[in-house]
Amino acid sequence: MKVPLLEERAEAVQGKAPNGNSGKPARRRRGSGQTAAALGFLAPNLIGFLAFTFFPVLFSFWMAFTNWSLKPAVKFSYVGLRNFTDLLGVRPITDGSPGLLWEYVFCGALAVIGMIAALWANMSQWKGTRLGGAVIALAGLAFLVIGSQQAIQGVALAGIVALICGLTAASQDADFKPGVGSIPGIMIALGAAGLWQMHTAMEKTYEPTDNYFWQYFYNTVFMMIGIPFSIGGSLLIALLLHEDLPTGAARQRMVGTAICLLLGLMMGGIIWTLGNPNAGLLCALLWGIVALGIGFNVVAFRTLFYLPTFTSGVALMILWKALYNPTTGPINLGLGALYHVLGIHADPPHWLSDVMWAKPAIIIMGVWTGIGGTNMLLYLAGLSNLPKELLDAADVDGAGPWHRFRHVTWPQLAPTTFFITIMSIIGGLQGGFEQARVMTSGGPAGSTTTLSYYIYNKAFQDLDMGYASAISWVLFLIVFVATALNWKFGKGMEVD
Amino acid sequence: MVAAAGNSKTNPRQKATFLTRLILLSILGLAISLPFVWMVSASFKTRAEVEQVQIVPQTPTSQNYPIVLNTQPDPVTHKKLDLKFGRWYFNSLFIAVGSTFLQVLTSAFAAFAFSRLKWRGRDTVFMLYLATMMIPGVVLMIPNYQAMVSLNFLNTYHGLIIPAAFSAFGTFLLRQFMLSISPALDEAATIDGANSWQIFWDVVLPLARPGLIALTIITFLGAYQSFFWPLIMLNSDQLFPMSVGMLTLDSSYGQQTELIMAATVMNVAPLIIIFAAFQKFLVSGLQLGGVKG
């Protein structure tokens, strides 16, 4: 995705190469023979690429316009755009009201275009974005209030996201004057208000032809709430990790490690014999981790934090399924004990079998898995590229840790954050299959079914390949928008 | 690499925050490792004990492992489990090693052609490779499954290995590495009379070793953990890799947490060993692999 940069670098390297007298004839000789050689080197990969990537893409696109099914009873035919209209369309319940429908679609488009434009405006630093941000924050606040009053999880959460984004934009160093950059904010606010206003009328007049698609799309987006927590956690860990801990010389380290281990054993042992083995073990473990940290410095922590990402997969999901077990899982046993101590007479959440808690449960697991993973490594790389003069200058100016972070580190890390965010969104849009298949079967009541699990179900349970292909292309289009934004604004980010 | 920076001198700011950092990191580390601790502890518990909040087993037992491995009968039902756990282990490793070996090989070939050789249409073809990298996997799954059906590749090892033997991502990653090797080396080798193969094998490949190692680890990990493709390709439990096998285990014996956890420990253990052994190469490699996420 960073082709232009790579090309530049390649040319730069080639330009630097010594171009001696013998260079010219040699190059000509090589040039003639190289096409054949290249073909030989490329052939194994190219054949596989054509067979398993290139032609399948074309085939899949073609399938999306057919009713291709593995059921023998279904006769093959071209259906044109019907898969797509079935997927995205609506049907009137009573009389229908085209005017209302168009207004509704218009408001939706206004809000979506507004969001992309808002990103654009902020990245290109148009005038007036501060005011736009304030407008978005106000709209978000309104949604948050409405959503929490009427107990609609999605509306309230959308409000929180808008509030955070709006406040971020509104807290930048600029004046509050209106400008071109305010327009996206106003678009979002108007679009969202329109959608909210027409919502009830729409529900009475029209219903989506594929209700599931919208529900699962909502689920997919909802699951992405974990992304900011995960990114924030990764950044925090990276900030804690990016400089070596001053643990001193080798001898000091050894002494420190030994003392920590000894303390751990003693304290753990005492608490254990006093009748609380759990607390004793945890205490000993904590001291053990401290000892590791003193002995191996940040490498020990980095390894530990990366472990969940490295081992992630079906096995860990089954582990979490056991952890979340409402009656026998350690999470609820622990919560139950805690409730008992606090005197709360309530059942702990039933996690994966509760419509309200299934999504948060999967989100929590996702944050645990990803917090010390690749994002943390990318932030570490970003922090190590931070110009030291800037931090020193901030020190000279007497900036506190918060100011140094807010005005030096955070802006300098912006490309990394942007890249990580876009990559997480792309991953989130395609994600959720394994969790749904392994942990919940998409339930309860479809609340953890994401688009990828829906596609799997359509294709391999209902055997409806044409329709499943159509969904996958709609998903592709959404992913493409995110990728395009990354191309447009992520130019400064190169991963190496 | 990151760690090496601050070794020389510590300024007062660092010293003041040393304890805070150590404490925060240790608490975070404890929180991250708790599920693993519970997993190991549950795998050494008896059926009666596994549903208690106690982390430390009061009567530790190692019998869960032989039960899962099918060498001992279940103490309650007196029957051996209907599982082929050892077989799944082998399948996972075989499939992962096979597809990793092939993928690294084909990617290295293609990356060489894209980075070191000059031919017409090179950049166009490479752009095509790049463009396909952003297509979601699910788009390709359906037509590829159809292809496997018509090739009669369902329920075979090669049906699992061959589609995983090619990757645009691997090609991209290795090309990036090879571009950073000076072209002057090629020219020198050409003057010495080396042909393209010798340049590839004797000059470029040894220098691209960090990239090869990184790609090997990333690919192996992905193949070992792959789930979607084997799930739709296989219905015979003789061929199941560990991931699909774990699902079978969970659906038939999901109530017996201690057995499930013993299986999970055995599933995760090889990964932890690989991780510990290759930790040095991993950080740089995975940062590069961050493109893939």
C-alpha cells in the first residue's frame, strides 16, 4: 500500500549505486535475458495467485449477480442486481411514502458524507474545524441523553463516540470562527437529527427486505467499540515500555531480582498459610513479575503483553468461553464473591448467554487479546522515532508530563495512531467470525453475529452462494472506503 | 532495538517514575497473565474441584492430560474419549509446516522477480498483487471453495496446503526487504559471471534472512491457527487440525472444563515455546508484519 514510497526508495538506492564504466554493457546484457528469468522466478507464485486470488475475485463478482446455490433444487439463473436490492432495499408495509424514504436516505447519506468530510477537514486543517467539532460534540451529547433516557444502547454509544470525536476536534489550538471546516460538523448534526426525527415514521411505513443484514451490520459496528480502548491501552503500555527501566548494573539487577523473588515467596507463603491461598498465589505472582521486570527489563513485559496476541485463536476463545461461564466460570465466581462482600443482592451478568452482555463480553476479550499486540509494537516503533530535541525542548520550557504528552508526543504519533485506527477498523469490519462460531454460534438472538459470520452462514449453511457473494462485495465496498481514506491521509506512515 | 536506547544514562525524570512504571507494568502483566494462570490451574484440577473459585488445586492431578490424549479412560464414565488428539496435533503441524515452506519459497521467488529483475509490466503486475491484498478473505472463500469442490480437493491435505502456498502479502513483505539490499551486489556478481539463479541463491537470499525468518514465523502462526478454511474444507476428523479439533472437543465435552483446559494448554504450549525461542526476531518482524494486522 505504500508503493510510491517504496519506488522512491528503490530508485534512491539505485541512484546511489556506483555506475562505473562497465555498468552499461553489463546492464544491457542482463536486460535482454531478464524477462525469461523473471518469468521463471515468478511462475510458481503467479500461477497460484491467478488460481486462488485473481480469478476467484472475478468469479465471486460474477456470482454476486446470480442465484448460484449448492442446493440441487435451485435452478441457476442470472438475477441482475436482485441480490443487492434484496440485501440493501426496503419494502413498504402499508402504502409506502417515497418522499419519506428519499428524505431518510438523504439524511443517512448526509451523515455518512459528513463523517468522511470531517476527517478530511481535520487532516487538511481547514478553517473552522474547531466550531464543527463543537457542533458534533453537541449532537453527540443530545444522542447520549436520548439514548440513555430511552435505553437504546446503540444510540447512546454513537453519542459517546460523537462526543469524544467532537471534543477532540474542538480542543485544538485554533479560533472558534466559522469556516469551510464547520460544514461537515453541521452535515453530521443535521443528518443525524433528520434520521432520528423520521425514525418512527420510517419504521411504520417501510421494513428492510433483509432485516438480518442491518442487525448484523449494527453488531459489527458495535463490536468496534473496543477499538479506542484497545488503542488507548496499547499507547499507554508503549509509553510505559519505550524507555529501559533504570535497573542498574548487572550485579544490582541480580540482587534486586533475588530480593523480589524472596519477598514474593515469603509474602505469598504467609498469606497462604493464613488461610487465603488465592491471595497468596496472586501476591507471589505479582512479585515474580516484578522480579522478571528487574531481571530482563522491558523485554520481559513486552513478551508477556504480546503473549495473548501470539497465542490467539480457537483455543483462547474456548478458554474465554470457560472463563465467562455464568455459573462455573471464575469471572462470575469472583464477581459473586465480590457482590457478597459488598452486600449486593444481584446475579452477575450471564455474559455470553445474555443479549445485553454478549457483545461486551466479546469486546473485553478482544481488548485483552490485542492490547499488547501489534499495535503496541507499532507505537513502540513510533516512540523510538520521536525526535529527541522536541522532548528536550519541552523539558527546558518546564512542561509537565501531561503537557509533554499532549503537545509533543501525541501530535508526533498522529500518523501511527491514524494507521492503527484504520487497520483496526478494516479488521473489525471483517472480524467476529471465529468468536461467533466458537463461542456463541452467533447468539443469543443473533446479537453476536457479525457480517463475516452472516456470510459464512449464508454460504455454508444455507448454501446460498450468490447471495453470500453479494454480501461479501458490500463488505468489500465498506472496507474499500476505509482503505481509500488510509491511502489519502496515511501517506506519512511507513511501517519499518 | 527500542530497549537499547536508554541504557547509557538515566535522567532524574526517569528515576522518579521508575517505581510507578514498574508497579503499573507489573499489575498490567498480572492482569494479562491471569487467564493463562487459571487455564493451567484448571487443567490440573479434578472434576469436583474445577467449579470452585480456588486457583490452587487442593488435590492436584495430572490425569486430565492422558485422558485428552486418549491413553487413559475417563474416571467417571470409564470410557475413552472419542477424540483423535494426537492426530490433530500432527495434522496442525504438518499443514502449517507444509504451507509455510511453500509460501516462503514462492514468495521469495516472486519477490526476487519484483525487486531485482527488470522486465516489462513489472510494476503493473505488482500493483495487481497489492490491489488484491485489501480484498476481504471472505470474498475469496466462496469461489475458492467452489474450485476445491470441482477439483475434488475436499477432505484432503493438499486442499488445505496448496491454497495457502501463495500469498501477495508474503511477496510484498520480502520485496520490501530485498529492495533494501544494494543493487551494486547484483552488478558485481553479474560481472563475475553469475546467472540470475546464483544471484538469487547466493547473494540476495542470504541477505534477506531477517525477512525470511519474519515471514516464516508470521505464516507458520497463521497456518497453525487457521480455522475458517479447514472448517469448510473438512468433515473427516482424521484430517482436522487442532483448531477444528478443539471445536469438536468443546462441543462434545464442553461441560468438562478440566479436560478442555488440558487440551487448551497442549494447544497453546508449542506456540509459547516458539515465541520464547524466536522472541529476538519477532519484534522487528512483527512490526513489519503490522501491515497485515
